[in-house]
Amino acid sequence: KFREAAPAEKENAQPADGGSFSVVVFNESGAVRSDVAVLRITSPALLFADHLTNRGSLTASAGLGSGINVNATRETAEPRHAGKVGGKSMWLSWTAPSSGIASFSTRGSDFDTLLAVYTGLSVDQLNLVAEDEDRGGFLTSQVSFNATNGIEYLIVVDGFAGASGNIVLGWSLD
């Protein structure tokens, strides 16, 4: 039996609280794992694009938004993000509004994410800035790097081993 959350608890849920969840119940007779339940907290859509050249852009010093990579593909000459096999990459760019420590996270996404940040002009001329597979917790990714005012950073979210689903991307600049 589950307890009903009080109204204040429901209103405080954040997109980063979402994801895929399951429970394991066990006793001396054995263990049983539940089916996976997906919790999705809505957030504004980001202008992710399947191909780097079609990417949307961000300029805010902090934000949170969502996307989906279900029909995404891998471009010819695209690197393996975080050194792992992906195949469902979605791109956008972020131009640093000032210099500082930039942090990006896919916490709240409902699939196993790969996250990478690059500079460059095309998918075959990328310069790696930061990358991660699982530091965000719950199969999500998180990176931090020294951002320079006015530089365009190329952000890519991919699915580990072709995983796909709903993307939650949060970022901040300190």
C-alpha cells in the first residue's frame, strides 16, 4: 500500500526528480523486482536536434528543459561520447554569457545517458571539453568545466548502447 502524497509534496517535484524507478522486495523466501515505472515531471522543451548543424541554442546562465531522443541517429564521423557506444544523439549549443564554472546534468532523464561538451564547427572537427556516463546518479550524466565568456559550447545527450527516452537537461554557471 502506498501513501498519498500531501498537496505540498506534489507541487515540489522537480524535473530532476523524474526518471525510471523499480523496487525490489525480498524476504527469506527470495526476491522479486517490480516492473520499471517512469516518472516524468514536465519542463519546457529545448531545441535539441538530431544533427549538429540543426541544433538550437541557449544563452541563459541557468535553466532546465526537456527533449526526446527516440528517433535520433548517429552522424557519420560522430565520436563515441564518453568513450561509449551510443547511437541516439541529440545536440544543442550553449553560449556562455560570462566566464565561470558551467555544470550540465541529465538528472531526471528516464534512460541511461551519455553527456558530452565540445567546441568546434562541425561533427568531424570537435574538440572535447567534458564528458560523462554515470556521475549524475541513477544512470544519468553530469559534467562541469571552465566556461569562457562568449564561447559556443556544443552539448550532446546520447543514449548508452542506443538507449532512448525523455531527456531532462539542467545547467548552471557559477
